[in-house]
Amino acid sequence: MKQCYINGSEAYAPVPVDEPSHLPEDPQKLQAKEQKQTKGKRLSPLAVGTVAMVLILLFGVLFSTVRLFEVRSERAELLRQKQQLLSLRERLEMEYEQGIDLDAVAERAEDLGMGLPTAEQIQHIDLPQGEGKEEAPTEERMGVFRAILAMFRDMKEYFF
């Protein structure tokens, strides 16, 4: 509250005068101030793009982790099945070998007129080095861009 003096009989007595808390502002200044406030609230396209890329990469990492877990689980299952099949194969080979009577086979071969091969009948074959052997395919190293494309292809196959 501000005190002021008025003319007249009470010329020098202080009278309380209520002042408005603020004066009205210039409309042009008011519009400029509002524009600054709304301008500060706008999102930068660079910020939006950065957030989108981070989310895409995060999703890719999450998908890759899930896919890696699935592949490891499948691999463990296949290794378990391989062990089972190898033990079954070994057991079946032993049963087969025990079931063969070599003396009976030799006797039957003589009855049919069969005999051991002569030296002229035996032929040896020499294979060049590396032929006759199968090699596991090797995985080529991919660049980052191809790896990302492969990840998106895997995600498309996985979800669609």
C-alpha cells in the first residue's frame, strides 16, 4: 500500500491508495512473450529422430537377445538329441554285430561258389587331397549395415 498527499483541508495527511499489482502490458510484447513460451515447448526434429533411432536400436538389441536365447536353446536341444542318437547307433551296431554268425556266412558263400578275391580283382583308388570329405560351411563376416538388415529380416520372419 502506497501513501500519497491530496490537496485541500487534509493536504498533508497521508491517505492509503491501492495500486494495481501490475500494469497492463503492451499487446505486441504480450504476443512476443507467448510465442517465446510456445517456441520453447516445441520438440526439435533432431531430438525426435534421435529418440526414434535409440528406440529402434533398443528394440533391435532386445529382439537379438531373445533370438540368441532361442538359438542357444535349440542348439542345446539338438546336442542332446545328437547324444541320444549316437548312443542308440552304438547299441544297434553292437546288436547287429552280435547277430551275425560269420561261420554261417562263410559256409553259405562257399555253397554259392564264392571265394576270396584274387589280386587282379582288387582295385585301389587314390583320391586327391581334400576330396571325399565334407566340410562345414563357414559363416562369412558381415558388415554392420548387412548385420542390421539381417536383423530386420529375422524380425520380419519372426513376427509375420
